[in-house]
Amino acid sequence: MHKVLIALIVGFLTAGQAAASEKAAVMAAVHQIVDGFNKGDTKSLLSTCANETSIIDEVPPHEWHGAGGCSAWMKDYDVFAQKKQIADAVTTLGVPRRIEITEDNAYVVVPAKCDYKQAGKPVHENVIVTVSLHKSDASWRLTGWTWARL
């Protein structure tokens, strides 16, 4: 009886560690996307995107989907930022409010702040970011995100 109980406890602890490790891997992918954006490293940002993506953002035209969705969003963001005189944008993620992982799919809800200059004046936004990812070839790839100013 003791051996069975010990085996169950060890199995439970191992499963908990694996889940924590997978959540860390999901958040590492989310951070890579944000870090790429913050550094102006489009290549790094796009390397974390799946080919097929769905994006909803306050940047016109507000919605992108399908093949190349991330790169299309990036191009539209650059045009928007130039038109609105936005510079030095930095997004800082808060503590995730929710990380759900089901097999090879993940769902993340995380508050964030975005600081930038618009026409030389500092602007601060509090936002909520919702991200979906899919695990492919042992890597988590962005399949969708929404950005909503609070």
C-alpha cells in the first residue's frame, strides 16, 4: 500500500513540474514576441508566429488573418506609427492572469503596459493581451492575439 501511495505522490509531483515547465515555455514564446517588438527586431518577432495567424488590434485595419498575418500586421503597424508620430514603443508584460494548455494548444491572458512617445510627448496605456499558441516541432508558435486598451 505504501509503495502505491508513494508512486501516486511522485507521479503527481512530476506531472505538476511538467505543467509548470510547459507554462514557462509558453510564456517564453510570448516574451520573445514582445521583446522582438520592443527591440524593433521584426525577424525575432516573426520567427515566433505561426504561418496562419489571427490578430485583432487598435491599429487599422484592426484585423488580420491567414498566411502571413503577423508580417501584414507589422507592416500596417509601421505605417500607423509613422502617421501618428509614434516612437520608442515599449510593451511590458505583467503577471499572466490565465495560462491554459490543452495538448498542443495554449491560451494566455496577460495585462501589460505600453509606453511610447507620440509627437514627442510620453503616452502610457494599460492593456490586456490575449494570446493563442500552437506547439509545433517542440516550439510554441503564435496563432492569434488580441490587444485591448483598458
